[in-house]
Amino acid sequence: MSEKPEKAADDPFAQMVQFYDDWTKTWAGAMSQMVASKSFADSMAQQLEGSLSTVGMVRRQISDLMEQYLQQMSLPTRKEVVSLAERLTKIEMHLDDLDAKLDEVLDHLKAK
């Protein structure tokens, strides 16, 4: 047990390590208090809101530019492809309904 204090006394970096530990604990406490404050939360909310509105604006501009590009290239836009897919799905559903009704009519005719 007497070797540990001697090692600490002989270690030239022990004071630096102790200073670093104390310094990080002090800053961690100060940062924890700052982050927990309402003013910090309000500030972060404002920054996040500004960032999100900017991202939304850029996204709309890119979407508009992409739509114009696709129109110039005579290619369908995403909106047009989705609309077409919805219409095809409705047609398939109607065909399935007609097929089911036709099966019912055929079964009814076979029963007679």
C-alpha cells in the first residue's frame, strides 16, 4: 500500500491528470446547468426552426426545378406516376369485382 503514494509522487503527469479531471468535471457541471436552462432551450428551438424552414424552402425549390427538368425531358413527374398507379389500382379492383360477379352468375346458371 505504501507504493501507491510513492508512485503518485514520482509520476510527473499526475498533477496534469488531476488538473484535467478537475477541469472536465467543472466544465461538465457548467455545461449541464447551461443546457438545462430555459433560455438555452429557447435559443436551440429558434435555431432549429430556422434550419427546418430553410431546408423546407430548399426542398421545395429542388422539387420545382426537378419537375421543370422532367417536363422539358418529356418524362413523368413523381406526382403523375403516383396518380397513374392509383388509377391502375382502382381499375384492378373493379376488374376483380367484375370477375367475382361473373363467377357468381356462372355458378347461379350452373345450379339451374
